Amino acid sequence: MDPSLSYVKAQRCAEKFAKKLLGESEIEGVLRRLDRLTQEEGRTTMAQTLEVVYGLVNNIKVVINGTQMSQLVIDVQMRSYLDRWQSISGRHLEGFG
């Protein structure tokens, strides 16, 4: 007997045995529940992934806004220092003139 034919026959017998043992409707019910659980798990994973991405985007916005604010503060401080320095150096130069 051909080995592949024996395998097919054995598989068919195993399927028949499982259907008789569990009942076909019970197997279908288990498969439906498994499918539902798989879909729920996919939705849960997607929701968790979106939550992580949303958090990262918000953190990036904070960093970017913080960097912009820091740069603005640095620019204002530098302008202030330059104005002071020019004012001081101008007065010192006037004293020598």
C-alpha cells in the first residue's frame, strides 16, 4: 500500500473519531470561540500599540516644544547679555574718550 494513501486514510479515520467523540457541533463551537478569542486578542494588541504610539507622539511633542522654548529662552538671554555688554562697553569707552 502507498504510504501517502495510508496517511490520508489514517487522517480521515482520526477526523471521524474526533467528530464522534466530541460531536461535530462541539468542534465547530470550539473553533468559533477560538476565532473570537483570536480576534479579541488582535484588537487588544492593536489598542495597546496605539496607546504606546500616542504616548510616544505626545512625548516627542513635549521635547520639541521644550526645545523650541529653550531656544527661545536662550535667544532672549543672549540678546539681553549682548545689550548689557554693549551698554557696559559703551560706557567704558565713553569714559576713555
